[in-house]
Amino acid sequence: MDQTTENTDSAFLRRVSRRVEHPPGVAGKSLFDEATCAAHCHKWIESEKAGYDLGEAAVRDWHQRYWRKFSRERWMEHICGTAYWNELDNNDYGLLARNFAGHADLMREIVGQINQGGENLGVIQWAEANNRHMPSVLAILRLLDINSRRISHELDIGEDSFVESIRVRHKPSALVVDQDDASVDAVGDALKDEGMDVTGNASCDEALNTMARHRFDLFVIDMHSPGRHGAEVAWYLRRHGIKAPVVATSPADQRWCEDDLIDCGFTRLMTKPIALDDLRHIAREVVMAVGGQK
């Protein structure tokens, strides 16, 4: 990475982490959070196609294929005033709408064409063919062109920095699968104490649907949850190359061979009532491994 790229990436990452004050009455959204979600969805889809977890390679693929288009569309929303993105300049919010309030329909037509990949020449030819007001068309394109050059530089974050930023910003998370709400709450509270986000599901079927949409760093699965067998969840995770710890839980009077469970893909067996200090120790190791902050 050369010095110019490093400086550009550093400036972007400072904007990602800054505290933003939105205009009154406007709810801000994080462009980078949305990009992270899109990249992880892409990873899950491509991993499903491949039959195993593609990991950061799929995130890099998303950046290479979609980042420029994604960031440009978010910028368009920002200057049109249809969405406020925290990482973009506060003064740019609604810039196009403010300058061309009397030509809102024309503005939307031009923005729509550009979002679909249209270039200035194509827009001008379209405007001439459809008898649009050419001075306004040219003024809109000029404003877009000037700001586009600046925003392209500001959002030109490199692939390595994009992946590293996702890794740094990721808060360790756990999926707890148990039909007993009290068990979910007790386990969840212990994991939250160690700095983890927690999602609770009441069945293994629900858990499989959740796992298709979200990434988790720890799984705690009651072997007697409704629906599919807990072992199916563990098999699913290992078959897709997910190496996160998978803890099986079961009442003490239900006999399970821990070696058999490990063969299925579980990391260990914990009998109920669960020794929460032991679970906290596991969570602590997970948080440290993924770089989370307690």
C-alpha cells in the first residue's frame, strides 16, 4: 500500500468511527455498516454455492465487484437528501435538492440514469431527444461531476483496509438455541458480561435460518431443542467450514457421549444447570480471538 492510499484509507476510517451530529429531524445511517452487512450477505450466498465458508475471500470479492457502485449510490442518496449517511459531509446532505428545488423531476430522472450506469454524454443525448431544459441538465451534471471527483477520492478505500475495518468493527456474537426462555436469558447474560452480542432461538430450525443471515463466533445449543436435532446444526456448521466453538448443553440425567458429540462437530458438552463461570471462560477466549473489546 503506497502512502497516498494509506492516507486516503486512514481519512475514511476516521470518518467511519467519528461521532456524527445529524441535521435536526434526520436519522443518520452508517454507510460502512450497510456495506458490512452487504458484504456478509454476499459471503453467505457465495459460501452456500461453494458448499463451504469462503471467509474473507468472499468479502474481498464483494469489495472488488460492488464497493464503487455501492458507495456511489449512497452518495447520490446523500446529496439528493433521501438518506443521510454519517461518513459523508454534512454540508453535502440535500445539496442537489437545495440547488435544483424547482427541477425535482428532472433531477430524479438524471440521478436514475446515472445510477444505472449512464455517462454524461448519454444523459445529454437523452435530454436533447426528450426536450428537457438543457441549461438545467448541464448545471445538474456539472454539480454532480465536481462532487463526484471529490467523493470518489474520499471513498476510495483499499481492499485490505476494507477487510481489516470489518474485522476490527465486528463485535463478537453468540447464538443460543434453547426452548427454555430462562436458560436463554441466563446463558445470554453470562455471554454479554464478556462483551458478546447474543441472539436467542427457540429451535434448531429457527437457528439454521438465523445462521444463513448472520455471522456468529460462538454457538450454545440445547440438544433437546425442538425441530431438527442439535447435531444437524453442528454438522451444518462444520460442513460449511465454520470453525467457531459449538457447545452442546443437556440435562444431567440425559446421557450423551462427549466423544460422539465432538465427532458430530461440537466442541464440548456442558450439563445443566450450566456452570456459567466455565461458559464465561469460553466466551472470554472467543472475544480475545476475534479482537473484541470487553
